[in-house]
Amino acid sequence: MASPWILQWLLVVLALCQLGSSETVLPNRIDVNARWDLARSPYIATTDVIIPESVTVTVDPGVEIRLAAQRRLQVFGTISAKGTATQRITMTKVSPSADPGYVVPKALRLVYGFTYEVRDGWAQGFYKNRWRNICSRNRDWSKIDCRVACRELGFSDGNFTLLSVAENYTTGIVYTAPACHGNESSIFDCPGARDIEMGWDVCHIQELVGLYCWGANMDKFKDHWWGIEMYNATRQLQSLHTPNTQMNRSRSEFEFVDIMYAGVNTTLHNVAAFSASPYPPFLLNMRFMHNAFDAINLTQIKGPVRIWDSEFANNRGHGFHVQTAVGMVDLRRVRSHDNGGDGGVVRMMDYHWQEIEEEITQSDTVRLCWDDPSTQSPRFPFLIEAKGRVPSTIDVNICQKTVQTDYLGQLLTVSMLEAELDPEAYALIRIYDQMSSNLQVAFWNVSMRNDTKPPKPFIYQGVVSRRQMLRIEMTWVKSTRLTRCTTFEPCVRVILQVSVDNGRKMSELSVSESDFSSNVQRGLTVANPWTYVVVRESTFRANLFDAGLKIVNGSTDVFVNRTNFLGNERSGLNISTASGLRVVNASSFQYQQGFGMDVWHQYENQTRFGTTGYPRQTEVFTSNFSWNSEAAARFYNSCDTHNIVVNNSDFRQNQRQGILAVSCLYSPRG
């Protein structure tokens, strides 16, 4: 008779055999509604798997989906992948391993790229315990040198270029000729590394080494699958933060899902592990790890973005990259750490709206100069198109519209998204609070700028009502020298977005209870904001480039509350915008390798401007600034009025000034 331990061992072997035999091979196309249940897991994809528009696939908790190298899940219909805290859904490569196989590079990086990607930009090396600019005395690196550097970064090849002239933010290094053989694992293993020079002035007024890399290094990512793609997938109308706010979003659901070892497509290029446009699903309790490029790439988004309770770690690119046309980005309890780029990037779009005909919500766009002059109790957000008539034979036209909400306590936010002008025309837009004695809350002179090529119109920061009704008035004027506008027939076209929130201005980005730490570049980059950015109860710690949190270009109000900035490179918080009210409250700035807080006023390459009558203002209350290696708080390049208020804050043991105010370095007026 067999002993009990032998019987137990046989039962374990039998269970393992049954588990091994239960795997299910997925077809290339799912033509009917399907359920992927735990009993038939794991599911194996040896080809791309397509979910058509009319099909819904439900994935049960605990299911594992394994995709072959360079294969993807394409969703045009609906996928409902809802795991649980104890039974997460996993999407990974065919041969999962506890060994990540690739470690985010920490000796070389590319920064200030043209594309907001980690594949191009200035080369910086981690040399003698600091990140340093690299110059080459204007000598090109060889093709082999570039290949070694790009392969170190996770790519297959690359080109050399010389980029911007260096300024001595820190000690640089001269690396004129790496002279690589081609088999080195790092550019600093090449023979020329013996001749590297380091010094404060060695790169001053020299062009810096730049690289543009492409392709995936298949020695590092040979088993990585492609990722999930959701382009023009099935969508539904979703109620949001107020009863009268509704927007389209994807019908798909992702909750308690791990997405790992993705990011290489069939042409062997690095791509995002999860891509969606224009309506992404809500992402809740997600984990994105060990992917070959950005974990998430959401492009030309026209619906809300909600990422809650999710983690992004050890991805080669950014943790997430969101490019939105409407704002409404909500990040809650996000943890993004140890990524090869930024912890996250959120960009607001500027473009010509007529190129995208599909409506942003199911509400029709309101036409300021054509429709009924009153819009009551609409569904928010909606667009107002202020446009001249075609043909525009009149010289001056005035039109107006009243907008209101019936919900007590709600405030209306008006954001200017786009403007187009004939060179011989301009518009004046005035916005009045109808319930506050016709108080004027905005005056926008929409005319042509003379500092851009080609010329562009002025676009302004958004405003908020005092109560629940606004009157929007536009006067547009055409030159009397012309019978009609010839370059742009309507003469003037301005697109406004009207949204509501309870008792406050509607933010295009809200970050709360989140942690951005130890990323090779910034913790979080916010680019081209137009009205309001809110950051609450979050932490930005030990991010290795430029800033823990950087808000750049655009013009916006910023509210930072109960947030910690610890040990970031160059600055904890950097706000480089044209204008706006910045309020920092109950926050801590400690141990930065640079400035605690750095407020720049952007004059060059401005994308939008402050609203007339609203001066730049920065207010700091009950905050702590200590042990920063530069000034605790720097206010920089204020060529116009800048009101600074600092109250009840503690400044101690900073290595330079407590507060440094520098008036005007550059002004468009000279």
C-alpha cells in the first residue's frame, strides 16, 4: 500500500498536469461574444487577437493571457477585464519569468527631446555620482558609437546630432571620441572613456551631443509582446462629477489587471504597452511593469481620463503619456516609480478643431453668432463656436449668448481651445457674470501675434463665473480695405469649451494622493495647460531630472496643497507658464538638488496668455523649505507685474537664499 506522502505527491502531479493541459489557444478574431474563464486559463495568443466592434469579451478574475512576441490585442468592440484584489488578471509574454530581463538604464539618458519621448534628445551621462551634459567639441560620434549608446538605452540603432548650446547648470563632461568596437554594453565601456574630461567650463558655449534612436534592442526585449490597442472602440455616455456633466468614454473596463513585458511591435520598434484614442476606458487598480517603452499612450483624447489606484514601475519609457483635447484628466492614488522617462506626462492639445469633425459629447456644438442667444441647462461640457458668416461682407458684427446651469452652487468655466483669423481681422471677446451685476470676468483680444512664423492668433487662459450664469459677447472686425476676408473666409473662428463644477473652477488635470518617485526624468510633466491644475496630498521624491513636478507653457492657475517634494534634481516644483494664480499651501520642499520651488514666467514660445486684468500672482502659505542646495523659492523672469505673497512658512538650512526674486531676463518688448 502506498504511503500517504506518495499519494499526496501523485495528487500534486495530477493537478499540475491538468493545469498544463487547460491552456486555451485564442483565434485571430473573436466573432461572437465570449467569456474567458479561469477554468481554461492561461489563454495563449500566437497571432494578433482582434475583438470587432459588435463583440464583447468578458475576462474573469484570475485569468492569465499570454501573448507571443510582437503580438497584440486589438479592441474595436468591448473588453471587460475586471479582476479582484486577490485574483488579478495578468496579460504578459508567453514565457513569464520572475526575472525582468531588462533594467531601466541609469548611466545614460536622453532629455529635452522634440517628441516628448525617451528616444531622442540631449545625451546626459551619470558620471562621478551626478548626471552631466555631454559635449564632444563639435565632433560627431561614429555610427558604431551611436549604436552602442542607443542599444544601452534599449534601442537598436541611432544617429548623432549636435543640439543646443550648453549652459553650465552643472559640471559637464567632454567625450569627443568613444571609439567603440560595437560589442560594449555601455558607451562608458568604450576605449575613449579613458579620455573623458570633466569641469565646470568644459562644455560652456558648446553644442551638446544629441542622439535619435530607433528600433528595439532585441537582446533585451526578444520575448516582449506588442500591447493592447483601442482605436475608435465602442463607446458609451458616462455621467461624471456632476449630474449634468456627461462625456463619451470607452465601454471597455479594466480593473485589477497587470500588463507586463509588452512594448515591441512587428517591425521591432518600441511602442506603448497600452494605447487608446479618442475615448479611453477608465483604468482602475492597474499595474504596468517591465514594458519596453511607455506603459500607456493616450492620444488625441476627446473624453475623460481616469487612472485610479494604479502602479507604473520599471517601464523603459514614461509611466503614462496622455495627450488630451478636452482636459478632464483625473489621477488618484497613482504610484509611478523607477521608469526610464517621466513618471507621467499630461499634455493639452492645440490644433484646428475643424480637422476633427466628430463631436466631443453627444450635445451639438453651440454657434455663438447663429443659434438662439440663450442656452439653458445644457449637458456639460459643450463647445461654443464663435464664427463669422460666409461670405463675410460686413466690417463689424456683434453677437452674444447667455449660458447657465440650473444647479445651485455650480460655477461655469470657459476655456479657449482654438482660434483662427484672417490676417485682416480680429475679435474681441467679453464674458460677463450675469448674476453679479454684469461683472466682466474676461476680456480677450483675439488678434494676430507678430512673434510666430507662421503668424498665430492670441489664445488666452480660461476663466470661471462667480455664480451660475454667464453672458459671452464677441465683436469681430474686418479691415474696411477689403470687401471680404480672402485668406480665411469666415474672418474669425474661436472655439470655447464650457464646463461646470460644484463651487469651483473646473480643472483640466487633478492629481491626488499620488506618488511619483525615482524616475530617470521628471516625476510628472504637465504641458500647455489652459485653465486650472490641482495637485493634492501627493509626493514627488528623488526624480532625477529637472523637477519633481513641472508645469510648462500655457497659462493656468495652479493649486498645490499638502504635497511633499523631496530630493528631486534641480527643483521640487517648477512652474514655467505665461501667467496665472499659483497657490502653494501646507506643502514641504526638502533636500532638492537645486531649488525647492522655481516659478518662471514664459515669454518665448508661449502657447497662450493670461487674461487681461488678472495679474500674475504666487501665494505660499504654511509651507516648509529646508535643506535645498539652491534658493528655497525662486521667482524668475518677471517682466510684468508679479505679486508674491509668502505667509507663515518656514525657511531653514537652505544652502543659498530663502527667497530669490529675479525681475526680467527676457521680454518680447526688448
